[in-house]
Amino acid sequence: MENPKINAAIQLLPLSNNIDKYKIIDEAIALIISSGLNYVVCPFETVVEGSFEEVMQLIKNIKNTALQGQNEELIINLKLHCHSSKNLFIDDKIGNYKS
């Protein structure tokens, strides 16, 4: 299978002082929403599904946006779940637990 869907957990940690860190995180979530990728916002990270290329482009966009303005430093923690021959879906992992 060419370009199977992967899952990525993205955690953004703005480090600069005297900035509204939640505003930067909200901007990152807005980018995720506008990407068109399937996603789930969680308390500590947001999980997205898409091709590797789509997810990496999204992460690049998040990094570039988060480093604008007064925020000069950040950490992006990533967890990737990839498979060589099948699509991976968020609902396969948490579908049974949705209320």
C-alpha cells in the first residue's frame, strides 16, 4: 500500500516567558482543524491521522506558526504509529471508548 495512513500524537510546549501559551496551543489546534485530517483533541496532546507526508507538513506548519511573534522557543513531542501495509485509524484504538 502506498502512503498508508499513520497516527501521530502531537504535544506542543511553548517555552518563552511572558506569552499566552494557551493562545499558541489554540492556534496549533486551529491549524490541525483546518488541515482536513481526522483528529482528536486530548488534554495533553492532539492525535491526527493522515499520510506521513500530510502529518509532517502539518507539524512543520505548527512549528512555523508557533515560532512567530514573541514565542522564540518550543518543544514538540511526537509519537508516531506507522504500518507498512495498512491504514491506521484513530477509531480503531478508541472507538469502543467514545461516549
